[in-house]
Amino acid sequence: MRTKLSRNALIGLAFIASLVMIYFGINFLKGMNVLKKQNQYYALFDDVSKLLISSPIYVKGYQIGLINKIEMVSDDPMRFSVGLNLSEDIRIPKGSHLEYGLDLFGASTVNLIMAKSDVYLEKGDTLTGGKEAGLMDGVATVMPKADSILLRVDSLIHSLQKIVANPGWEQSIKGIGSTVEQLNNSSASLNRMIGSLERDLPEISRNLTSVSSDLKEVSKELSEMDMASTFASIDETVNNLKLLTAKINSDDNSLGLLLNDTKLHDSLNVTIDTATKLLEDIRQNPDRYLTIRLRLF
């Protein structure tokens, strides 16, 4: 009988121990340490996508607790209450809020953003919460654009392949090489010209200086000239020319008569005509004039 009772006691103790282990295990998975004093707070979220129980809570990178409960408190609008089990005895200023996001591996992390206030929340109070824009969210928005870019890159690569496969590509490369060589030769010629110009620059500068000084001298002489007397001489010369022209056009002098009277012109024409006839007669009848010459001598 005693052996039978001790066996039943062992079974009962084992069952109780199993219950205790299950209790501690469940609470551990929930993020609760029943052997340590916990500070319970709550936060309201509009969206708890991928926010899990036992997600760690951080303050400036230091873990202060775990998420131990998620439940819906209203459906219009839809709101969720998230339990915060803080293992650290930390005072939370009023106005603080929670932000949760996803890391590169998809695990959710919660950050407690402390506000600057001298008023602190009591245990069991409720904070506001929201989802931060993480790297993965940005990747999700960029992916459609990345697909479009990849399509364009593929089209560009295909076009480049067609260009490279064209037989004229090699000739174009040779032409480019020839052009580059000509540019190199032109550059060398230009360098030589610049070098020659640099050597001649001192002489050119001296010549320009000499020309400048000559111009200064000419300008000085012009400025020192008596322009009034010069213009007076020019006016006198012009007046004399006018008088000469008037006398030439007048009939009261020999030059005017010579130029304007037609009698002299007619007399000259008659004289020239007579002389021409005389010469023609001498040419045709030379004996007549030779006889007269012999008689004279």
C-alpha cells in the first residue's frame, strides 16, 4: 500500500511539475518572466502587419522588454491593442510613442521613441503606435520601376549587340582611330604654332610699343597744329580755284576765248584741211615743187 501511494505521489508530482513547466514555457514564449517584476503598458496601432508576440522592444538600441499580447479593440475604425511587457524599470514621458518595422530578414522590431516631458505615464497607461517606413517598404515601391528599367536595359543591350554585329562597325572604329590620329597631329601642329608664337611675342610686343609711340607722336603733332590757319589756307585755295574757273568760263580773256570761242576751232580745222591737201598734192606731183626749188637755187 505504501509503495502504491508513493508511486501515485510521484505521478502527481510529475504532473504538477509538467504544468509548472508548461506555464513558465508559455509565459516565456509570450515574453513574460514570472520570476521578475514586469511593468505593463499598452499601445494602440492601426496596423499590426507582421508584428509578432515576443517581438523585442528597444530604446535607442537597448532592449527593455517584449510584446506579450496583441488583440483587436475596435473594428470601425479597426484598432489593435498591443501589450508591452517591460523588464526594465524605466519611466516613460508623456507623449512618447512606439514605432515598429521590419529588418532585412523580415523580423519585426519595436522602438520606443521617448518624448521630452516632465510628466510621466503610469503603469498600465496607453501609448500611440505606428509603423515606420523601412527599407523593405522602399524596395516594394521601387520594384515596379526596377522592372521597367531592366526592360529598357535589355532593349539597349539588344540594340548594342545588333550594332556590334554590323560589318560597318569595324570600319567605323577604324575611322574613329584615323580621326583621333589626325586630331593628335593637329594638336601637335597647334602646339608648335603656339611655341613659335610664344617665342615671337616679345618682338611683337616691342613692335606694338613702337607703333603706339609713333601714333602718340602723330597725335601730339596733330593736336599742336594751327588748325584755324590751315583751314583758312584751304578756304583761300578753294576761292582761287573758283576765280580761275570763272575766268576760264568767261569770254573777256585769251584763255576763255580759246576755250569758249568757236572761231579759233573753225580756223584750226580749215588750216589743218589746207595742210592736208597740200601734202597730198606734193605726194602726187612732186615734180612741180622740185622745179620751183631748182629755179630758186
